[in-house]
Amino acid sequence: MYMKLAKILRTVIILLLTLSLSSERPANFSGGAAMGTNSNVDDDDSNAARSTVAAPVAVPAAPPPVSAKARYLELALYTGSGSGLIPSSRPPSTVDLFRVIKKAAGDKNIRGLIVNTSGFTSSSSLIDQTTLWELRAALEAFKSTGKKVIAFFDNAAFDDYCLLSVADKIVMDDVGTLTFMGYAYGRGYFQHTLEKLGIGVRELRYLNYKSAMETYTRSSLSAADRTQYNAYLDDIFGLAKTTVMKARSWKEADFNAILNREFLYSAAAAKTRGLVDAVGRAEAVEQMIQEVEGSPVLSYSLYGDADASLMNRDHIVSSYGPGGGFALPGTAAHIAIVYASGETDLDRAMNTRNLAQIIREQAAKSRVKAIVVRIDSPGGAADAADHLAEAIRDAASQVPVVVSMGPVAASGGYWAAMYASHIVASPYTLTGSIGVIGSWFYENGLYNKLGLSVDTLQRGTHAGLGTGIILPRRNLTKEEEARFRRYILDMYGTFVGKVAVGRNLPVKKVEALAQGRVYSGISAQSLGLVDSLGGLSDAIAIARTLAKIPETKKVVYKEYPKPTFMQNFVNRYLGAVLPKGAALLSPQSAPLGLTGVMGGLEHLQYRLSRNGQVMPILPLGVVEP
């Protein structure tokens, strides 16, 4: 009876806490947009979408004259809503999308690209800053061949515009909206909520920047959080500002006025201000193509969903894919791509027990020449993170293992990555946070509010510490907290030592970078915590180089973990029944409405279910559900 009552009351309390959470994150400029998750064969991906922050801009080659066969390829990027009924175990693949862009760059019949971002925005849970940034870099590489890019959007925010600015011409839907607001970071706090509920919490924190439990013990940003997240915002905002100003030939005064005074634009206002080059839909896109080419291009190909196509409504277009063809058994090299997303947990969320087995199995296969592990994680349980780290270390002794960091790869997420042959982060990746923290939630008036009481018998001075209904019935004593402190610092020392070995850095240097501090990918690279800046396609290219796969050899890409039977069943048999865009298999739950509440509920439940455990984990406020 007590167990059932405790479970019900715990759920009610967590729901109340979740509903009180109000957090903001920096507007997104890039986890994954996808155009397919099947195995792929490619002739050459060794230079796919190379991305650097300050790379010299190549002088575009002279484009060939327009021919009768010349056509534009539309990339219809919309992939459906993020509110998945059954969350996928990994994000959808970006591999095919970047292979298509690269193939089009070398296709003499493809004159240019139409990047159709309708429905593909940073407000969707399918899109994150890393993906938008990597896509922009791929389009820059495409343009360096002398070909043109026309971008179309209907609704866009600051990050989306950073992507759109890569285009030679930008077309805005005549009833579209553009918001240009910059970045903001904020967290929601539960301190007063817990006090009202009669729940006490003790923060077991002994590292300067390890702020995961401030969500429950404060009502505002601490000095440490202000320092580390201001530095993060400075890095990513500086990159975005420089990128847009250069692309649109703006002066700083123009940028500041657009951002700080105007910020909200209708299509007419955006055209007048020079943020877009044309207003309209398909006909405006055709007009911009004729303007950059000097003559009309009447033939189009499409990559993506025909229903989301802009040009398919007025033209007959042909489909376009990544190609590669069929490879005879034994003639192609395999690169395994493993997705590791969610809290580091052995059997749920990231499910590192299963991922570790997959990585070891792939490394043992003679046809697998390299492994790429895509990590998107705020951390969680230390033992689970170490399981994955050791599997990567063991595999790296057999084949190159390259880690590609997604939006977040910090704390336990960084722990999992530290033994890789090479670590690639995007400038926007939130990484580092080398440190651990604990907390103790306990009854502090809740029982009285609910009319509950507890009586126990015990053997051992500390045996009754965890007893109670819903929550432990008492706080830690000074002696008990001292033991926690010793344990936390021991685990922290282990973490620092492992990073020093994995990254080949002196322990003193790691300690100076640690204390739980987070960094942008830009800072992490300069400090030696990651090896290079790039995205998933860069990680794949680096893996191919490290594996010494010849340019002429075909490559098969296998992605893991494979969807479960139920996920495949829902996609295949219910996809035609549910409304278009229902996104049965989404990489994340959408942080909107009830789905967002349930996502926040899951994160809170994760923390409370591990009451008293010491974890390498980020604050709830910086993790999108």
C-alpha cells in the first residue's frame, strides 16, 4: 500500500515541479535533420562538408554556360513535426543530405540549389544549431564550385537566417515572418516551489562551476553560471554575427539596428530593409534564378518530400538521390555510425550497455574500417558513461573511432567521448563540464501537509537514512555529508585522471579546465578538449582518412542502433493513416505543449529517482526535453 501511495504522490509532485519550470535556451542555429536512415554506398566522402570557423573563403570557380540539360536541385528540407508518438532511439540521419549536396556539386547538369526551408526551422525539435551550422558549411563548399544557391523560407528566426544568409539570393514567402532577436540563456528554478511543497534539498557540490543542482537550491543564476554561460553566448553570438555580416555585406551599425531596434519583420519590411532579395513563392524563386544565371532554367530535380516541394507545384520535377550504386560483397569498406543520445544510463535513455556491445561488435568485423559515434548527451550516471568510454577505447585499438559531438556533449557526455581517436565538435556544442555533483532530497514538511507519518526500526547508525514515503524522512547529518564529500571528490579525481589519459594532457591542465565548467566547441578546441570543429560529415571524412580508405574505394555506411520492431511497425503501417507530418519516429520529443511537459517530467523523474547518487550531469535548465 505504501509503495503504491508513494508512487502516486511522487508522480503528482514531479508534475507540479515540471509545470513550474520556465527555462529558455539560446535560439537554435543548428541534432539532426534527416533525409533517410538506410545503409548508404558512396564513392567518396573524404572531403564532405569540411567546416571551420575562420577558414579562408575559396574563390568560386567560373560556372559553365547554361545548357538545355541544366537544372536546379531543390532540397525540400521539411521532415515532419517533432512530436513523435514513439521516440526513436537515435536522431534521423544527416548522412544522405550532405552526400546529395556533394554529389550535386560535382554533377555537371546541376546548375544550382534551391534550399527550401519551409517547415525546417530552429523552433522544431528536429533542428539544432549543430545541424544548421553544418548545413551552411556544406552549402558554402557547394558554392565554391561556382554554382549558385537560392534560399526560400516562410518563417524563420535568428539561427535560421544565419543558414539562409549563405544563399546568393533569399526569397521570403509574402505572408511569412522573420524574427531577428539573437540569443538568450535562462534557467527555471524550483527553490520556492520545493519550499511550498515541503521538500528539502541539500546540494552536494564541491566544484566551482558544477551547477546542476542550482535548479533546486536557488532562484537566480549564480556568479559561476553567469561567467560560464556568458562566455558560451559570447562565442556563439560572435560567430553568428560575423557570419551574417560577411554574407550580407552589412556594417556593424546595420546589424545592431536590425537586431536591437527592429527585430520583427513582415515580408515587405524584410525586403525594404535588405534582409531578403525577393518576396513570393515559386515564381519569385524562378525570377531569382534567372537573375543570377542570366537566362531561365526550366528543369528541376527534387531531393526530399514531394508534398513539401515548392517547385513541384508548377513543374514536373525528377527525383534526385545520393547515388553510389550497388557494391559487390567484399568490394566496399564499411563505416559504422553509432548514435548515442540522452542521459548516460546503462539500460534506458542512451542505453550504453547496448551501445558498448554494438561498438565492440563493429570493431571486430573485418569489413568495418572505422566507427563514428555521434554523442548528444548532458551526462547522467558515471558507470554508464564509463561503459561507453571503455568500449570506444577498446574499439580504437582496432579501428579509428571518431566522436562527432552534437548540440550537447558535456559532463557524462564528455566522459563517454574522451578516449576517441579524434573528437569533432561544432562551434555550438556545449561541452566540457568535467565534474560530478550529488544532491539529497528529503521530507521537510510534506508529510504534515499530506497527513503522512513514518515509523521505522533499524540496525546500523545510518540504516534509516533512505527510509520514508515518497522521499527520505530526514536530511543528512554533518558526518554523512562529509562522507558524500569524500566520495564525490574521489569520483572527480577519477574523471580528471581519465580525461588526462584519454586526451594526452597533464592532470594539472585538465584540473584547470575542469571544476565542472562548460565550454563552446570553439573554446573547447582552443583548450585541447576536442581536436577539430565540424559536424557529422566531417567526422565521417576524418574517419575515412584515418582508416586510409582509398579515394577509389566504395564505402557503405551502416547506422546503429537499428530501429526496434515496434518503431518500424508504426512507421510502415500507421504512417499512411496518421496526418501528414505526424513524425512517428522523432529523435527527440518536441519541447512544446504537453509533449514538452512530459519531457520535463522525465528529466525530473530521472534526477529524483537517483536521489543521493553522484553523477556527471548538466543542469535541467540547459537540457531540452
